[in-house]
Amino acid sequence: MVQRRKVLLTGLLGSMGPAALRAADDHTGGDPLGSMQWPTLRKEYLADAPMEFTEAVIVRTPAFADDAMNVPLQIDARRLSGMAGGVKRIWVVVDRNPVREVLSFEPLKALPMLSFRIRLEQASPVRAMVQTQDGRWHVGGTWAQAAGGGCTVPGTTRADGSWSKTLNQVQARIFGNVIEGSRRLRLRVMHPMDTGLVAGIPAFYIEQLELLDSKGEAWWRLALHEPVSENPLLTLELPAEGPREFRLRGHDNNGNRIEAEVRA
């Protein structure tokens, strides 16, 4: 009986082509980055929604980041702006971080593009999962390399105790014509962004930010999580034409409010 099963299995494998054999051995769900964590991430964030891996979503990071607590990251989904009504939201996740979700970005009236810095616990795929208005997901990513340990050590202002003196202070400036057809908004919010993974220091991070015009209409919204670096420095792109005065509003997970005027 055992011999018969071996013969049947051998015959089945022999009838499969090379592509089918590779698919049978693939435990990454077809992930072009070859990550074993991808099937779990897809189930958690996208469930059964239609998705595709695409080069239209660009994720940029240095070949190697010297500082694992401040790894530069740029997400650019502008090539999806004209598809299916445009971009609805962008989720950024890190496969191998102890806290995987980094942030969620709703561009609204802004361009679907942003830059910021993250904490990286070890070398890992970093992904931008972009949902267009038709409900489809478009996934881009890259491998980020760093020495590691960025999520499990305290930040500089936490270590020296200076964070309480500058908590939620905002620096913001709008630059014109950096990218054709847009105005660049660069802002920094002073906050320790504690991950909760350092002994004796609970999670303490900015939860939400949004940019409002004088009519109270939102131009973009961000939901941030623990892996965003200390004192987040965010760069976003606004349309070239539009209001010159805005208000930044938000709060952290302890309920501390963030408010500032932003002027061109």
C-alpha cells in the first residue's frame, strides 16, 4: 500500500511542470520579496480583497541604514493617481518588526506621496499597501537593511529626559515648486514615540494627525504607530494651487493634543 502511494505521488509530481512545482513549494504567497510573513500580513490587513504586487507603488530606503532608530523611507504612489478614482489610503508595514504597522495615510487632497523615518528591529521587507477608490490593493515594497535593535532601545530624548520639555511642539514649513505641480510641506512634531518594548517605558506615541484648511476641510490624515521614529519628521506634497494657511491637529495615545498653524 505504501509503495502504491509512492508511485501515485511520483506520477503526480512528474506530471507537474516547473512553474507548478515552484508554486507548490512557495510558502510566501507569491511575494516578490520572498517573505514568509507575507501570507499572514495579507490575511490580517487585506483579507480576501483583490490585490496585486506592482512597481507602480515605489518604496525607497537606503541600501544600508547606519541608524536603526532612524531609517529614511519614501512612499510614492503617484502612478496610481489616475486609476480607479485615485488613491484612498496607504498602509505601511514592516514584516519583521515586533510592531508591524507603521502608519496609515489618507491623501485626500494631497498627493499620494510621503517621506518619514522608522525604527527597524532587523533587516526586513518594508511595504506600502495602497488601496484605490475601487477597493483594489496595490502592493509595493523593498528590503530595508540596518544593524537592528531600533525598536527595543529608548530614544535620545527619553534617555536624557528632555522629551517632557518639548512634547508635541511643532515646526512646519511649506516649500514651493520642489516637485512640479506641488507644494512641499515638511513638519516635525516633538514626541518620544516610545514603542513599549523597553523595560519600564510604556508605549507612548502620536496616534493621529490631520491638516485642515480655514473651512475645516481635511487635506490629509495620518494614523501613526510605534515604529515611527522619535520626533517624527514628515514630508508631504500638497497641490500647487490652494490655501496658504492651514491648521495641524492631532493627539497622542495618552490624549495629549497637538495643534499648530501652518502657513505658506
